[in-house]
Amino acid sequence: MYYNENSVLYFNGEYVKAAEAKTDLYSQSLHYGYAVFEGIKSYSTAQGTRIFKAKEHYERLKRSAELMLMPFEYTADEMVEITYELLEKNGLSNAYIRPIVVCSPNMSLSKGKESYLAIEVWNWDNGYLANQMNVMTSSFERPNPKAFKVEAKVSGHYVNSILACQEAKDKGFDEAVVLDHQGFVAESSGANVFYEKDGVLYTPPKGSILPGITRATVFEICDALGIPYTEKLFTPEEMRGSDAAFFCGTAAEIVALGSMDSVPFSLPWEDTLSSVVQKAYRHLVVEEDYTYLKSQLKLKYA
């Protein structure tokens, strides 16, 4: 699914066959989830292959390593250059890119002594999540920000995500909405959350969430198109049955929600501001102009 006998990845300074790459079974990352990673996408555009927000992602990778006290010397520019070469070696344009920083063998509960960068790529022509997803409020909470560096993208944090997502699937839903330790909506199992009510988009503030790069891109789109949005704490009850809602993330892009806890969102998706954001995002990632949507908004919501 992710690689074949011809696939190449980057590991510790070399381009190697994915099927021949090896990791250490005594790695601190394997035993304790002590690794940081990113999810990045590249797209085929009229100007060639383009990695969307590449530098922002790699700067966040560096920041995650710093927050986890991992030694890590690569610059964002170096990693961007490596990734373009890796895409070319694999003949990929529309691709998912997974850089991960792992640490050397260390069975003590102390900071990493040495780290290694791996970058893997695979074909990705379609979205990660189905549109019009039916979601449920999870019984699992987002990790308490006093217990973890929640703004870091750390491998071990995602055990929480697996539990929340699988709980939802086991109960017949597509995905989960995860609350923070105070009972406010935080995220999905792996994406940021927005809901729409009376012409305004709402999303949780920083604090208990991973403030995603796609989330920041939604803000940019809203600013460009004049769509009102605000960051605030809100409960599942406020979100449930609102006009519309969506998850957003690098893999998911902008994915519409159909219902929450079996309560449908009240407006048809195509009649919402959220759908305009979705259209704008799809233009943006392939470097197409989306500002024409502003004039359509003025006519639609005049």
C-alpha cells in the first residue's frame, strides 16, 4: 500500500530502497513513542510538482523536536530540498510525505542522545476522509496540556487518536470529536474542527489542540474572502445541529461533516460558507486563484 520493491526513502543521510531500510529494535522511539513527525502533501500543478506549505511543516518538525529535547540539526530548507529529490526519485507528484525523527537506542527515561531523520513518500490521488462524515463525541479526551507538549506532533500522542477513532468506528460512525479535559471540543482524532453558525465559522483556540497548518490556511482563506471566523471554547451541544461543520488537516484537507451524534447539520453543505472554504482550499493547493469566490459570496449572501 505504501511502498513496493522500487520505492525509495531517505534515512540518515542516504536514499535507500524502502524494502531494505532497517530500524533499531532497541530504539527509544519504538519503546516509548519518543519520535516526532509531520504529514505533508505535494500536488501536481500547472507549474510542476509543488509541496504545499513545505517550509511551515518542516519548521514545525524542528519545533516539535526542540520541545521533545531531541538533538536535530537539519534546516527546513535542507529538508525541503531532500523531499523534492525524493519525490523525483519515486516518480511522484500527487503524494503524501511523512518525515519522522527517531532516536537512538536508550532504555532510560531521559532525553534523546542522537536522532535520525527518515522521509517516506507514497502516491496520494484522493482525499483521506470520506465527505459528509457522520461523527460522534468520543469518551476519550485530548491529552491534558499540563501532561504533554500538545503543540508538538509526537508519535506517542497518537495512541489516544487510535483509541478515539476506533471507538467511533466500532459504534458505526466514521470519526470522532474529541473533547479537552474541561469538556470543550478540541479536535477530531487527527484533524482540527470548525463549525458554522449564522454566517460565522468557529474553531477551538490554542491550548489543548495541535494548531494545524491547514487550520491556519483556513484563516488565510477567510481573510481573503471576507468570511467571519473566531476562535473560542465551545461545547459539543453548541456544535451539534449547527448550520455546518468540517474537519481540516493536511491529509483530510477540508472534509464536510454530515452529522454529529446522529444529529444532522442543518444546512445543505453546498449552501454553506464552509463549502466555499473547501473550494478555495482545493484551488489553493494547486496554485490556482480562488479570489473569484469572493464575488460569488457577495451575490449569494447579499
